[in-house]
Amino acid sequence: MTGAGWTGLEIEEIGEFGLIERLRPGCLRGGGVVRGIGDDAAVLTFTPGALVLATCDMLVEGRHFHRRYFTPYQLGRKALAVNLSDIAAMGGRPRHVLVSIGLPADLGVEYVEEIYRGMKELAAKAAVNVVGGDTVSAPLLILDLFVLGEAYGRYVPRSGAQPGDLLLVTGELGASAAGLILLLAEKANAVPPEIARPLFAAHREPQPRLAEGRLLAGEATAMIDISDGLASEVHHICGESGVGAVLRAEKIPIGRATREAARLLGRAPLDLALYGGEDYELLFSLPPERAEETASLLRRKTGTAVSIIGECRPREECIRLSYPSGESVPLSPGGFDHFRAEEGD
Amino acid sequence: MTGAGWTGLEIEEIGEFGLIERLRPGCLRGGGVVRGIGDDAAVLTFTPGALVLATCDMLVEGRHFHRRYFTPYQLGRKALAVNLSDIAAMGGRPRHVLVSIGLPADLGVEYVEEIYRGMKELAAKAAVNVVGGDTVSAPLLILDLFVLGEAYGRYVPRSGAQPGDLLLVTGELGASAAGLILLLAEKANAVPPEIARPLFAAHREPQPRLAEGRLLAGEATAMIDISDGLASEVHHICGESGVGAVLRAEKIPIGRATREAARLLGRAPLDLALYGGEDYELLFSLPPERAEETASLLRRKTGTAVSIIGECRPREECIRLSYPSGESVPLSPGGFDHFRAEEGD
């Protein structure tokens, strides 16, 4: 359903300030707000002594999503989820969000309310307050969220990995990319619904790994969330940490639905995992003597799968992908642009 | 000069991460940054016990500006200035900024560097750090800045005005609107350069009233910055404070260049001041017994003009504009849309 398909009240009938008043209820779901929506700036407090984390992610219609395969609820939810994922990747706790939104003239009030419903539901789940933002008219839909979080003394940078540290990921990779390919190609009917459903969910309703990230604060030596694809994120961690790495191809977790969709689409599942992106899983490094214990703790406390997929090496060994045969090849950062240019392997 | 007119290195030649590396120098100009650009989130500290202020403003090409009458330096500078103005209106001190930027394919690296040069120069002047953001490809230029500031115990909301409080503004009003009309109509040559120059500067290089705002913390009972036009902002303050107001038409400060341009354009100067917007001056209320003294202090400490333009009244008296004749009329919020629909008075 497109934005134009939502009928009812038009934004111009109630104006910017009328719209904001309709969106305001349910925005405050955590503490620390002295003044929320309705002033020149939000006024916030943080836990005394906490470090403040700040991140933003802009989603632009036609580049990051199309309205034809996202409901507004999913869009609002995802715009927040991708920002919470950045806070998770620092080992922090999200606290407040500001919402900059550019709205095309053909969107009705109900469509915008649905965007906010998606945001506010996830915000409530994560005890995050919507404290302000900017609402402007724009020729296309733009969602730019700015999330503030906090870390208690210990946060996890990208830069702390040491040679010998093991590399781990949460969950499974490649499902979001497989889902996106099906959505873009409008090939939903090319695969059975029990395959398509989890892949669509992975792309449209990613789960930020907040509990996992916080458990890893003080444990992981480096961490990043997988937004651009595993290959690209390994390069980021290694680049910032000044190390090399080897990834074991057979250890990279890829789910059954992703493998099945890849087969039906004539793609290599491993390419989806390495270069697909938008998984919003956590990639992190742990000292080898702590890796098994920490992975077990994570699984037990969160129910999330955790896989050891490789290890850090001295920088001069570069970044490589090894196969069970013993063969290994240099791993290019690739990322989503590369992925688009490729057709399987 | 349009974006396409800037030649040299293309963004795609160096990629997103190459671009970010070029923009990074000179970003940190104040303290409190544990980790800036280059991780999943910025890691920041604030003064112990300070309240944190958070605001954002999105500028979209074609809605808020056109590239033909802004240099990229001016655009970057203004995108930050309008956010600093929101911090000023709370009586706060800006500390950190995150920059979300959507970049069309026809922009060269040099153009983007100029946007950042404008931002970084103003940031350095205000001791603000550029600590992160998001850089995406977009079909049109989008600048969305998130500014974090702090207030020391006392901040100035919109909601504290009392009946009897006097209403004051800094600087002069209407110049930005007069400048915009000349720029949009490409009538720069219709007025003498000594008239056009200050009006263009008011529109393209607004000065956030940071020192003035901070002096007013603990003094002003309510404050707002004038982004949508004086009439609209008076309605915001009165609405949030639950009061009415009367503005004295003859007291509203309008400069010589604005009056002259209005005459040449066949506009009423007062309409430019009331409904023009983008002045980024401060509108604030003071208890009557403190008003003259505080206004004098402001003038002396900052060199900025300060005018008493009216007073707050009980809510039931509504919001009115009075003339020296004794006549008074209800003042509609108007604002920029209204302004566009009108042709003088």
C-alpha cells in the first residue's frame, strides 16, 4: 500500500502544529525528561557519571526503502531500530530519541500516525522517550532519527580488538538481504510463504540487540553492528583496531530460509551473509580464554544464537576468508554497493 | 553557483568513508568528547549536574533553500546557526553536533568540504564539537543537524510568561524575509547594493544569539527564537504560558535596509517583521520591574539592540497588535505560509 493509498485527514487540514499534537501522546516511556516536545530544545538528564552516547541514521525514500513494500508502521519501527542497534553496538542503553521527518504532500495524517505508532511501540519496549524533533514538508519521505543513550563507565569501541581475539556474531546473517531481493524483484510468490515470511521480517522488522550489547560491555574488546554487511564491518573493526583477521566460511551462520531463498534465486548464500547488509546483528571480538564462557552466558541470558566465526590476526596477515579445504582468499570489504553489482558467485 | 558548477573530485571516486576522512579534521573544538567520528555512536560527557539540551532542524533543498543563491559555505554555516539559535532560546550553551547529510550525485567533494567548512567555522567560534552523523546518497541536498547543549540549573522554557511581563526582542526583524524575496525573485539588481547586502546576509548568514540567550537564563520568564515570524512566535509563547499579549506596532524594530527594500518591492515593512520568519532573533518576556535593567545589561555586554515591543496580558484579552492611534486588532499567528499568500497589507 502506498502513502497515497491512505485516505482520511490530510496533513494540511490540521497543519504542522496540529499534527505534532496528535503524535505527542505516548512519547515518554522512560525517565530523565525535564521537558519533551513543545519547546526550542528538549531538556534531559542522564545518570550521574554516565557517558552519553549519540548517534543518527537517515533513511531516504527511494534509497533506503520504498513505500510499496513497507507499511508506515514498519518504517517508523525500523528507523528507530537501526539507531538502537548503534547504541547496542557500543554496549549502551538508549534513553531518548529526536525525530526529524520530511513529509510529502500526498501523505495523510493516518500514515504519519502509523509511522509514529511503529516508533513509539519499539520505544516503549526499550524504555526510550521521544523528546522532540523537526517536522518539515519534503518532496519525498525522509526519516532521520537521533538517539541518545548512556554507558556506565564501560563502552565498547570498534578499536580494541587484539591479535588472537576471537570474532563472534549474534543471530544469523543474510536474511535481510534475501528478503530485500525478493521485495525489490516483487518475487514474493517465487518462494513458499514459510521461506519468505522470516526473510521479509528480517528486512522490515530488524531486532536491535540491546540486551546482548549491554551484556558485552566490559567483555568485548571491539564491537560493531552489521549494517553494511559482515565483510565491510570486519574491515571497520580491523581498520580501527589495527589488526588483521581470518573468517571461517563454514562458521558464518546462515539460516535455512536464507539458504533456500538463495537457491531459488540462484545466489550464493555466503555472498548474502558477507555483502548483504542490514542484518543489525552484532559483530564483536573476545579474548580467546573468555570467548566460550561469554558466548554461553549470552545464549543463556538472551536466547540469541552466538557463533564464533573467526579470529583476529596481526595486521600484516590482512583480512582473509578461509574454507574447510584449507584454502584462504583475501576478503574485500565489499558492502552493499558491491553486492548490488554482483550476481551470486 | 550550483552544486554541479563545482568541479574536481567526485564523491564516488573516494567513497563515503574517504569523504568522511576528508571532512574529519577540525571537527573537535570544545571539550567533552571521549570518542568522536568513527564509531557506532559518539561518546560524550557533559558538565556534572548540567541539564542536557537536544534539538534538530532539517533543511531540505527546494523547500528551505535553493543552491542557486547559497554558497555551500553559507549553507553549512546556516544549518548549524539555526540549531544553535534553538539552544540560545533555552538560555543554554551548545556543546556537540551530529550531522546527517543527504548528498545528490552531482555534488563534488569540494562542494561538500565547503559545506563542512561553513559548519566548522561557526562550530569553532561557538566551541562546539562535530562528533558524528550519517552521510547518505539522496536525490536532493538534505542537511539535518542535531545539536546537544547544556544548561546549568536554569533554562528558559516557552511556558513561563506571566500577565504584566514585558515582551522584548533582540536585533531587528524582517531583514531575512526581505533578503529572501530579493533572492527568490532574482531582484538583487532592483535595489542598491548597500540595501541588498545586509538583507542577503540576514537571510544567508544569520547570527545565533548565544551570548544574549545565556545572559537571559535566570532572568527571562519565557523565550523562543524567531524562526517562523514574530506573530507566530508570540502565539507559541502565549499558548504555552497561558497568557494573552499586546504588541505595539511602532515598537517593532525594523532596520533601514528592510524598510527601503519593502518600499521598492511594494511590501509593508511590518508584514515582513510579523510574518517573514528566519530572523533567528530572541523573543522573550521579563518581569516589568526587571525589564529596563536587563535590557541595558544585554546591550552593554553584547552590543546587540534590544527592544521592548509589548506586554503579556491575561489570556482572555487574546493576542493583539496596537497602533499609536489607540486602535488595536487581533494578531493572527500567520507565519511563513500566510506570508507567502499575502501581498503587503
